[in-house]
Amino acid sequence: MPNPASPSFAQGVAELRASEIRELLKLIDRPEIISFAGGIPDPAFFPLDAIDNAYKALLADPAKAREAFQYSISEGYLPLRQWITGYLQANEIDAAPERVLITSGAQQALDFLGRAFIEPGDAVVMSAPSYLGAIQVFGTFRPRFISVPMDTDGVVLTELEAAFRQKPKFCYLTPDFCNPSGVTTSLKRRKAILALAHRYGVAIIEDCPYEELRYENPRIASFSALEADYLRQPGNDGRRLAIYVGSLSKVLTPALRIGWICGDATLINKLVLLKQASDLHSSTANQIIADGLARTCHASQVAKLRKAYKERRDAMLAALEKSFPKDVTWTRPDGGMFIWLEFPESIDATELLAEAIRDIQVAFVPGAAFYANDQKRNTARLSFSLGEPERIREGIERLAALLHNKLRANRAA
Ligand code: PMP
């Protein structure tokens, strides 16, 4: 007899675990804690006046308001798909509204892609480290994860090719300012990855929520843009393997829950059916508001965020340079929200977090959570998106002092 207190869950759900890290991070919601843990936008930059005006205008127009609060099509609100198409085309992607599906955030896009491709035991390729939310959601479909290490230009090609030989269903990458590592895949590496994808017939899911948060160096063409160019060349194989996942969460606000997928028409048609089966459609009202905001304040938001987050990134990098022990290494991201630390092997970052919260009131995310396989426990993710530069400097100095003490103690032991 099934016991109602311990139901027999599907295996992918039974295997879901709240992490020890999440338990530790519950302790940080106190004003005295300087937290580098949350990888979220600073709410001080949400365009609240524009949101207020957009809702007022919507409610003042009865016909539009009725449309906004009614059911709508699973593909998504057409004007918003048209705006997204224009955005993608401006970035050299050969998008079309009928090949764009609106999802409830990029997270739902990843869920649908996992559902569309993965059967238990199927191989799935990810960078190591990789976005925790992707590891979690793909994990519910019980794949066999193949992790490919990264260098400063992106995933390592020899290891990627070895992974592709195992016939994975797809390869998931965050090409710009990866969450958690901050690494941006170079143009040369992107071209080589795309060539490998076409040689082995592996779909590339490119997750691009941070691409607008670039603080230096020119934008690098996405896999989808490079593939659009390839598909115009004579002798191409005619296959569309790049799948672009986008989001308005980081530029406007996550609460609207607007993400999207742009890819091959056959794939999008299947995903529309998944969307229908899952939640019918994303909130019509939110899509209408997002469409208005995207058209009126996307550009100004990007300008505002670039300036503010760049200052914070610079403050964190300068403080690390000034005060951190020389045997700790870190990435220098061109954008995004994250810096990745690698400590000497003797440091376990989960233990360090417990001490940091207790003794110096500083928090970060230990890196182990970001590995699908073979966790590196001497790594950590710092986010610089929240907090003024002065507070960032203070937190990094405190963390540096704790690390100096620990490393000294380890050497003495
Ligand atoms: N992908 C990556 C790499 C992310 O960092 C996030 C948010 N932290 C998401 C997807 C999900 O974003 P959303 O669902 O808000 O669009």
C-alpha cells in the first residue's frame, strides 16, 4: 500500500534534494550580512514608473484590458514576438515571429527543452561549472550529464568533441558572462563549437539572459547568428541546430516572467504544444506590459544597468586584487553579474561559507552546486549585482582577512 506520508514519487522527483547550501543561505537574510550570494538584479533599477504608466494605460483602455485579462494563444502575444524578432535580427539572427515561442521566463524554456529532448539515460553536455537551474531542471528528466571543463575562452574543444562522440541530445551553454563562472566564449571558440555541432549533429542550447549586460569589449556573435551566416553559405547542411533562449528578467524585471525560445520551426511547433499542455500560455497582461516596456525602455535600462553594474564589478575586482591571497584565482568577466573564485585545494568553500556567515557576516555561493559531476569544492561564486561599491569593498576585505587566517592556519597544521 502506498504510504501517504512517503508517496512513491517518480524517480526524477524523488532524487530532488534541497541542498546544504540552500539551508546555509537561509541564514543570510539579515541586514548585517554582506551577501554576494544572490544572482539577482538590483530592484533599485526596476523601471517602476514605466511599469506604473504601462498598467494605467492598459486599464484605461477597456478593449485592450479585456484582451489582457483573457486567455490567449500558446505561441505568445504577437507584438511581443515581433519585438523579440526585431531584437534578434538586430543581432544578426535570422529570426521570425513564427519561430519564437514566449515562455514563463528562460527557466520554463529550459524545462520544455529538457522535456522535448531527454529520455532517462540520454547524454546531455554541459560546461563545468554550469547554471544551477539548468542542472536542476534537466536533472528531473534523468539524463546522463557529460561535463566539459572550461578555459578562459569557453569549453575545451578536445573534451567537447569526445562528449559529442557519445551522441548527446544537446549541449547547453551560456556563451556570455556565464552564470556562475563569468567566462565569455570567444568568437573563435564559438565558431569551432558550432562546426563540431554540425559535424556530429548536436543541438546547441545557448542561454543568453545576460548578453546585454556587457561592460567592455564589443558584443560577440551568438551561435544562432553564426549559424544564420553558415546557412547562407553554399554547401551548408541545411540544419538549424542552434536554439536561442532569451529573457527580459535581467534588463526589465523578472516578475513579468518573460522568456523566449527561437529555433528550428519543427522544434518550435512541438514546444508550442508542450506550452499548451503545460500552462496554456504566459500571462497575457504581462506580455502586453512587457511589449510596451521593451519598446519604450529596453535601451535606457541597458544603458543604466551597464553603468551601475560595471562600477560594482570594477569595485569587486579592485578589492580582490588589493586584498586577496595570491594563491586564490578569479575570473575577470566582461559583463554579467558573477566572478568565480578558485581557492587552494585545502579550502572547502561550503565550510568557508559557514565560517564567513558566522564570523564576518559575509555570504557567497560555494561552487560545488554548479557541477553536474565531479564537484570542485574549492570554488565559489561571487555576485556583484547587489550593493554599493563601498559595501562590496568592505565584504571582500573581510573575506580576504578570513582567507589569510585560514590559509596561514592550514600551512601551520
Ligand atoms: N538562465 C540563466 C543562466 C540564469 O542565470 C537565469 C536566472 N538566474 C535563468 C536562465 C532564468 O531566468 P528567467 O527564468 O528569470 O528568465
